Amino acid sequence: MVFLALASAGANAQCSSKPLPSSAPTTRLNIVLSDQLFSVANRNDVVGAMKLWVEALSCITKLNFDTKVEVLSAQSEIRQRVHEETVDVLVLDNADFLELSDAGSVEGVAVGSQGGHAYAVPYLLLVNQQIDSLSQLRGKHAAYHLHTGAAAALAFTATLMAENHLGRTDAFFESFEPTTKAANCILPLFFEKIQACVVDGHDWEMLKELNPQLGNKMKILAQSAPVLDGVVAFPKVPRPYRERIIASILQMHEDPLGAQVLSALRSGPLMPYRSEYLDSTREFWRRYERSLTPAEQRAWRETLRPRMPLSVRNSTGAPGFSAGARKD
């Protein structure tokens, strides 16, 4: 969400189309994005949108930018770019940011907001009213909403399975399938075509408001701590025009069209990062890590990508979650 807000707001910024004078300063602005932030987006679209944002940023800051945009899947690649000092701005999934921040490699700049607060939502396991325990879902059909933070949805489900001694997700459920629309997870549950659904709290409240019958027939069986989607970050190395660039990022909402885009994306203005905004997200991932075997913990620390259920790996291809999700 943070990534899309930045890109779309930049593309719509009301700024003069006249090129900057040749005397304007030129500075490098290499951008790295974690692919976990836009699980169902086309990478070419992502890169194109970011370049539009850089054009708008150039106009606002009165700086010419020599820019490269990369979308990276592996956490090791992101670490390498930071270590080599070949990246200037990072738009990171929460797990990627926490790892790099704890290592002292990056510092947060901005997060999305809602109602004046950092935008964080819990993940929910929804079931019909007749279901009272997780064990009743063994051998049943389930789905989860594949979107920003899909890794957290998988980790939430895996944590529930482990803490309740129910085994792996792909062995417990008859099927556990992704869908690119929250309604395509919630409505099949309503009509009893599936027996469980994992969505975020915002999607559930929004759809319940549109159709109050959903709340009468379905309930929350389990809920995670609130999770922040992502963070805009800078490496902890000095760079030219740093404060000017940060100020422009935080002021994107002042453009009328940019504010409309942020609203459509369920986010208010980007707000300055504070470490406590990630307290509940940090606990979410600690709880997930505690649920893993020693071998799984080693794999998690290396990749920061949850183990995908077999059905999902077969249909989508790990680790990008970019294909095979139900869209109908």
C-alpha cells in the first residue's frame, strides 16, 4: 500500500511539466522495492509507476535524478544493495524492514496512515457461526486474500496451526487457495462453498458494512496482532539532499489528486516513521518464528519468507505469489 500510494500520488502531482534548467543539481536516486508489498502487481507496472513518481519528485524538489528502480524478491539481494551502498530509497515489507533496521543498516522515513494513526490491521480467520474450534476445520476447504502483506496472511495461518498442534497448513486443510479479491474469499464462505477464510480486518469491516448479513452468519475465530504493511526507508549513510527528498515524500498528500489516490488506497497522508509503530508487527513475527522448528527458523532468518503451503506453491510458483490466484 505504501508503495502504491507513493507511485500513484507522484504520477498525479500537480507540478509544471517544464524541464528543470540544466543548472539544477543532479543526484542519484536508486530505489529498491520488496516484492512482498505488491503480490499481485505486474513488475513492469510497478517500475513504470515509480519512475512517474520520481519525475514528480524531481519537479517538487527542483533536483534532477539519475534513477534506477529495482524490484527484489530475495532478502539477501536487498541486504547486498544496502551493504554496497548502491540504493538510496527502499520501500520494504515489514519483515524486511525489521531485519535491516535491527541490524542498523536502514532507518524508517514514512509509513501509511489512517485517521491520523499508522495504518496497521490484524489478520482474521473467518468461519461460519457453527464453527467453534480450529480442529473442526480439519479436511475442510479454505482460502486467503492474496494482496499486500500476503506473507503475513500465510504466517498468521501457519502460527495458528503450530500453536494448536494441528500440523502444517497444507496437510490440515483439504485445500488452502489464494484469491486476489477479499470478496472472493468472504462470499464463498458466506454461501458455504468453503469453510474458512483469512482476510485483513479492514476488508472484513468494509464488506460487512456493505452487507450486514455477513456479520450475522460469520464470525472471527482467530485474530492476529495489528500488522503494518510496509515502511519507506533510507540507508544509514549520508546522502545529498536527504532532508529535501524526505520532506517531499511526506508532503505528497497536499496535492489534491494525490490525496484522492491515497484515500482510494485506504491510506491517509504518509506520516513520519516512529519505531513504536512496528511494536505489534514485531511481536507478530516473533510469534511466528517461535512456532517454527529449528530448521524452519534457519530458513526463515535467511529468506524472511514464510513457507508456502504445497497447494499454493504448485499453483503460483514460489516465492512471488504472482500467478495462479483466483480472480473470478
